[in-house]
Amino acid sequence: MFSAQLTVDRDFPVAPLDRRLFGVFVEHLGRCVYTGIYEPGHPTAEEQGFRGDVMALTKELGATIVRYPGGNFMSGYNWEDGVGPKEQRPRRLDLAWFSTETNQVGTNEFVDWCGKVGIAPMYGVNLGTRGPDEARHYLEYCNHPSGTALSDLRRSHGYEQPHGIRFWCLGNEMDGPWQICRKTPDEYGRLAQETAKLMKMVDPTVELAACGSSAYDMPTYGVWEDRVLEHCFEQVDYLSLHSYFVKPPTDTSSESFFAQIETNARYIEDTIAVADAVAARKRSSKRLMLSFDEWNVWYRARHGEHMKREGWPEAPRLLEEVYTAEDALLIGGMLTMMMNHADRLKVACLAQLVNVIGPIMTEPGGPAWRQTIFHPFAQAARWARGTVLRPAIQSPGYANEKYGELPYLCASVVDDRATGTTAVFLLNRHLSDAMNLCITLRGLGGERELVAAKQLHHADLEAANTAAEPDKVAPTALGGVVIDGEQLQVRLLPASWNVVVTRVARS
């Protein structure tokens, strides 16, 4: 066992936490939509064909916003294919995933699904094969009340009231060689500028995210952001980041795996630096916010047969990553890091929701269950409300080739002054030793009482949840929490994710 300290002070906040940090992603890819969220004839399906078991798990997950319809799929998608009578919708070849798209789920159905599970929709426009004209038409169809051809077309489809979709992505990963109709940074920057201009003419209330580089290690990273924002800085509200965590064949250690938390912290901070450099060059006081709208562990089901099936099948099994206890710990650590950047990171989407690198898995006609990564996300989404406080961490650490010594403790603290509730999220990265942790909540109120204490730990870091063993890796009670005024004492198991929630004691 070793000792560590975590101190926060109400007078040293990071920023109010934007609850959209707990977003997810649904793409027309593999079985995410078809036999994922939508399966007419399933024993739990409701009248529109959406799976009731998946809706229940989505509500439990606690996601606040959902990105749709892609992803790579977006760059070849015609939104008109997915509206109107289902029997009249065309079947299309999806060049992004070499599948056949039936268009049985489209814009209006997905808005309905969002309403049923209580999630805000976050839509994207195709800036691959299409452009500003189609984007402003799509927005008019969705958000304009009535009295125009497109708004009245929506009303004729059974949706009298506008959808009111507030957040829109301007394309997807437009720098990627794999992308349908990739762009140079200047091509995309100009396209994003003009698309944003038209969309805000149609609906000035929308928030728009421009594409950043599709990964931190892209050869054009930094240059892409700088050139894109040179064109569209004044028209957009967010810049997107995408990151997937891997275990390279040359270094499969858990220590290096967990160090990707620091890699992504640097990714956020470097992107902020580039955006602020553009602002300085333009003599602008505007500060662009970030949308981390794709992030997850993804490396087992990433290549070869996991990416493509022959014969243009419908909803093939693609990218169905099976997550382990180790993966869940990294997801928890990433959540602490992202919350600690709440001053500039306002939106994030775990990619994706169901089957495709998702926290939820299903079988056609069968069960749905929680993957290991479901649990830290659901706990953070439930308890992280209020203002993120700046964590001061004193902890032993371990050597990392890229970053030097990294502390074993990763932590974030979110305080809700309105309710007197404080949530502390903790990752012990030590693989063999428990941590004796002293937490000081300075200025957050005198006597406190325990609301919840949970830990996620499994002796086998490769343990996974399956249809046969859906709860093999699941949270358990974290005992032994000692509260003494503003101080907490807690023992964290090695390689464990923990949540401790307290509130000011009621008199």
C-alpha cells in the first residue's frame, strides 16, 4: 500500500461542467442502428421498431447528447433518402463501410428515438459528396416551423413541429485519406465557412462544429487546424477532436496503455493553443470551444475482416470490440481528464453506443447487455453535476518514456453548490498496490455525509462481460470511507476506478 493526497478548493474552479460532455454516437455502421437500436419484431420492440431493452440501457447510461448519422457514413449520405414513407425509400450502397443502407431509420425516426430516451440530437451534414446548399436545405427541413417547401415537406411526413436540432457537425474527418471526398485544409476551411454562413442565416440559434484533424498523430495535425480556422474561425463555435486508444504490438503494457490519458490531455491543450493562436492573429477576443465527438478504446476489431464484408450486406457485424476490465479503467481515467478541461471542452461523444465499439451489446432477437466500459461512463454521467474544481494531486508515480513520471492517481472533483453534493472520481493506476488516499474538500462545507461509494475492480484485467456473463465486471460497494469534516479517507484497490459522493450534512 502507498499513500496519496488529493486537494480541491472552492475558490479554485476549472469551470462549470457542460453536461454534453457525456454524449454518445450512433452511426449507420454495422449493427449500431439495425439490430442495435432498431429491430422490428424483437420481443422488446415498441411500435416504431426500436428495441426497448436498448432504450432502457441507454437511459441507464445517462447520455445527454447523441451524434448522428456518422461518422464516415455522413460523407456519402443523402438526407432526403431517409425521410418520407418507408416503402418509398431507396436502398443505397454505403461506400464508407461497403454495406447496403436500407434507409428504414432516418432523420425523423431518430429524432423520435432521441425523445424516447431523453437525449438531445446532434446532427451532421455531408460535406464530402455534397455542400452548403444541401446543408441549409437539411437544416430548413428540420428546424424551420412552416410555410416553405422543405418545412412543409417535414409537416407532410407527420412532424408538424420543428425538430429544433441545435448542434450540427460540418462534415466528418475531412482530412482522412479513407474519407469519401476528402479535402485539403484550405478546401475544407472555405467549405465550412460558407456552409456555416448559410446555416446560420437559416437558423441563427444553431451551434456548429468544424472538423479538426481526425487524429492527434495525423501528419497534418496542427497545420490542418490552423488553415481551417483561418477561414471559418468567426463562423463556427467548436472544433472537433477524435481519438481512439490502442495497444500497439510493440508495447502492450497496462502502464503505457493508461498513459494515453496524458496523450489526450496534451491533444486538447495543443488544439486549444492552435485555436488561440488563430484568434491572436485575427485580433479576436473569441475563444473557440472543443467537441471531442469521437473517443473510445478501439484496436482489436480494427483491421481486415473487422472493417469490410464482401457482397454489400445489410448491417454486417463490424467493429464489434469486446471490452475488458482494463479498458473500463482507461475510460474512467479519460473521463476524469476531460472533466478537468471543462473550461474549453464542452461536448464529447463516446463512439459508439451499440455493438459498434459500444458500451452496449445486443444479439438479434436476443439479449442486450452492458460492456465493461458502460459502468464508469454511467457513474460519471449520473454524479458529475456542477462546477469542476482544480485538483491538486500528490501521488507516487511510474516512469513513462514519453511523459516522464506519471502519478498513479487520476482524479476529478465536481461540486454542485446548489445541492451541496460533491462527486470525486478516482483511478488508481498502480497494478499491484492499494492506495491510501486522503481527500481534502476545502471550503465545500463543514460536516458531510456519504451519498454513494462504488468501485470497479477485477483481479483479471482481461475479464469481459458477455451475453452468458453480463455482470462479470460490474461496480461493487466501496467500503471503509471515513469522513472527518472536510477530509475523506479512502482505500483504493490496485487497478481500480472509484466514485465517492458526499454532501453537506442536513441539520
